[in-house]
Amino acid sequence: MKAKFLGHAAFQFDELLFDPFISGNKKVSESITPEDINCKIICVTHDHSDHLGDTFEIAKRNNAIIVACAELASDAKNHGLKAEPMNIGGEIKVGDWSIKMVSATHSCSRGTPAGFVVKKDGVSIYHAGDTGLFLDMKQLSEENIDYALLPIGDRFTMGTKDAAKAAELINPEYIIPIHYNTWPPIEADPKSLEKHTSKKILVFNLLEEKEI
């Protein structure tokens, strides 16, 4: 499976894309545009502009399916786009992917903020979206997570210390830091995670692609 970091909280795993905030992100928009992205599925954790981002434009060009909370999915359908509505605890199958929507502690305007556990070909990935630390993350340990994408930028989400605590609850094989260094208020050093956890940390450079 190929994994590519598209900046902020945007990640692509094969044909599945998370939270594509491209054109509004100056750190990435000089190197890539929404028109460069090809995908079949877009999972959106919540409707804040730095997560919903270019979802509608990318979905329209690719005829991709948007997976999101019911209210946001309904909005996508009203724009003539294909969408799969979900809510916390639900699990669906889209293409080759199993997609489960899980809790996140944050805010949003439409529906509820969420994270996703997605699985394909024996690989289990957790994208936390924007969230603070909460004890029920312990339940995710039952999902046998291989890669946990955890925000570390603090202020609006967990910082590195709480992300490390989250990893202890979730027990993934790898932590992949997200949602940091996009703007000064969320500057963070992903290497500082090593001070707080013994978990393996997989850091992606901007637009870097790796086989996982």
C-alpha cells in the first residue's frame, strides 16, 4: 500500500484520501494543486476549512465517493456529488475498504467531528482527525491498528504529550504525526514524541510517498 502526506492532516493511502486541505495551505499549494490528486474515496473528519478543504472539487473531478457524517454527506449530495453518510460507531464497505467512523473530541458546524478506522489488505489505519485525548480511545486497541495518524500541533488538538498518551491507549504499530507546522500557532517537533513514548514513529516529509 502506498501512503502519501499531502500536508496538515491530508493523507492518501492508495485510492483513499483523507481531509484534502490543499489550495488553502500555502506550504503545499505551491507544489501541488487539487487537480493533481486522483482518488476514488475521500474521508472527511469534519467540516472545518482545513479538513474539508478541496473535497468537493476533488470529488467532482474524480467522480469520487465522499464519506462523512450524515449532515456533511447530505450537503455533498445537494452539490450533485456522490456521498456515503455515516455516524459514530457505524461501519461500511466502500470499494475494497472497510470504513468505520469513530469518536473525536472537537467542534464543527455540520454534524459531529469524527475519526476513521479504515482497513484494506490486512492493513488497519486510524485517522484521528482533530481531537483531544479521551479515555475511550482505549477501545481502538481492539482494532489492531497498524498506523495511527495523530495530531500533535496542540492549541486546537492534542500536543505531543497527549498524542503519546493516546498511542498508549490505542496501541498502534506506528504513530504518524499530523496537524502540525502548518501555521505558527501549531508548530511542533514530531521528534519530541520520542521523549514521551516507546512506540515507533513514522514521520513523512511534505509530499513524501512511502510503501507501507
